[in-house]
Amino acid sequence: MATYAADAKAQMDQAAWRAGAEGRKAMHEWVTTSMARGGKAVHRWTTKGTGATEVPTEMVTGGKVLSSPAQLMAWRDEAWGHRWSRDGADASLIKAAMLDLKLLAADDELDDITLEQFDKACGSFKVAAGLGSDQWSPRAILALPAKGRMALAHMLRTIERVACWGWQMYVVVIGMLGKAGGGERPIGLLTMVARIWTRIRKPLASGWCSALAGFWDDAVAHHSSLRAAMRRCVQNEAAHVLGLDVANILWDAEKYYDSLSIAILAGLAKELAYPATLLRLSLLMDLGTRFLKAGRAFGNARTPSNSIIAGDGQASQKARIYVYALLQNMHDDYRCCEISQYVDDLSQRQEGEPGTIMIPIAEAAIALVNGVARAAVDCVGQECYRRQQQETRQGHSTQAH
């Protein structure tokens, strides 16, 4: 019996080893395939459990504890309403910019929207997709007869021709999501009709991005923030092996989407030949009436004068447009300093002979922060990394306004 037991254990151990080896091989193949496609699947796996959480049920502000839904929502209304109304005094600039876009949109030649495109856009939403103020679900729209869906497609084409939405579509629900590190962030729930239109016209925006996105932009097709971070790590290690000093500064543009100026954005997009119809209809949504929502509580109506909506399908395009000229000029003026962008995250990297890099990267950092500040955005240093020969890594937080 003892011999049989020993043989059985040996066979079980061997089977477990084989299973582990097959699992490791499958994992290696999956990671390799994912990274070749941009690494988004790997990034989702590595950040599992660090996404949105429940919104805070208590806050301490001004020495007072806010705990009731009414108190918390009143505080949110005041805080976010103040941030979104920064450019209220410059309403004339916004009106002029939007009128200019309307004139440009009149020259756009967009193809008609087919039933196939409409159905594909509706079917691309998750079953549990959050609903906007119209409370239309994409599955309910797909359940309409073909004639009804085609009528909606024709309506969207009419909206493009006049470059204006129906007044009912300007109501935007801003859901508050908790952040893993504390605090909360807003995410917009546009009307379903507007979201369907955005997905139908996504190829136009993607085509512009493929043609004009800067070489510093990491938030393009087949890329991910994980892939960008891994590339920096490989570059840093390679520089160290070659006997060079290397330094990195990682910046986070604080409340980036909520700080952008609509008038400035419209002008920058015009210079970069972004499709005028797409931009005007998207910015009209950004200027629509907003209602904050946290749990089952709603806030009062707020009409913004600045900020773009996180959750809009064109938000990432508008984010890259806003700092495009700045980053282009930075690369012209500071050629030895590599500056990269991933939506609202900026990174600086410089390598060079020992003792030669710290002053140049600091000068570039000052210029970068000042440039972002002139665009009414606060830039916060998340991490600094320096590796010099015969020294270990050093990290610390910095902040600049």
C-alpha cells in the first residue's frame, strides 16, 4: 500500500506540474498576444479591483461633517458648479466660437447614415449601459421596426445638417463615481440618441486622429497606458546599462476635462482641421444643462461655461487637441527632453551623460507647467524618478501650479 500511495502521489505531482506548465504557457501566449494588440486586456487585468467604487457617504468640509444625501448633494452642486462656471464672464467668446463652427459645419460633406450603421452602433452598447435623461435603452431602440430605426437615422442626419440638437437632448446627467484612492469623479450620461450618433461617426474622429495625432500621443489605437509605462521602463534600464543618467517626471493634469475652455478648444480644433460638425455637436452637449447624480439623489440644474464631459465619445480627441500646439512647441524648444501624453497624463523623460540632465529637464518642466497653466489647467507632479550611475532609484512627489 505504501508503494501504491507513493506512486499515486508522484503521478499527482507530475500532473500538477504539467498543468502548471500549460497554464504558464497559456498565460505567456495571452500576454504576448495582448501586448501586440496594444496591451489593453493586460492593463484591465493588472488594474482589476482598482476601478470605480461607491461614492462617499460622509465628507468633512469647513470643519463640518456632511452625512445626509441632501447635504452632500448641496456641497457637490456648489463645488462642481463653481468649477464649471469659471468662464461665465466670457460667454460672448463662446457664442462667437460656436457660430464660427456652425459656418464651418455648413461646408462639411458627410455621408448619409445607413440602417446597418445605426443598428451596429446600437448593438455596441453593453446590456447594462447607464441611461441618460431620455431613459432610452439601446436594446429598446433596436426592438423598433426597421422603419422606426431608419426614421431615427434620418433624424440624426437632419441634426448634422442644421448642426443643432433638439432642445430635449441638452439635458445631461452627471453621475458621480467613487475613486479607489478616495474622493469622487464625474462621468456624463448623454442622451442615448447622442451616444448612438457619436458611435456612428466615430470612424471620422478616428481617421482624424490617425492622420494628425502627435508622435508624443500614447492614447491612440493599439496602445495603452500600461504599454507606455513598460516602454519607459525598458528605455530607463537600457540607458542605465549604457552608462547614462536618466530622469522621469510624471504629471497629472488635475480636473483636466473640467478645466478646459470651450472657446479656446474650438479655436485650436479649427487650426487642426477637426471635423466641424462633429466638434460643434459635441461642444453643444458640453454646454448643455447638467444635473449631478449620486446614488438616487439628484442636484439642481447647472449650466456650464467651461469643461468637457467625460463619457462623451469624442472627449479623448478634444483632450489631445487642447495641448497639441503646446506639446509641439515643447518638442521644438526642448529637443533632448521626451514628452508624452496619455489623455490627461503627461510624462517627461531625459537621458544623457552623467551630471548633464537635471537642469535641462527641470527647465523643460517649468515651461511645460507654465504652458498648461496658461490654458487654465492645474498640473500636479505625481512622481519623479532619477537614476544616476552608482545610485539607486529615488522617488518623491512634487506639485507645481
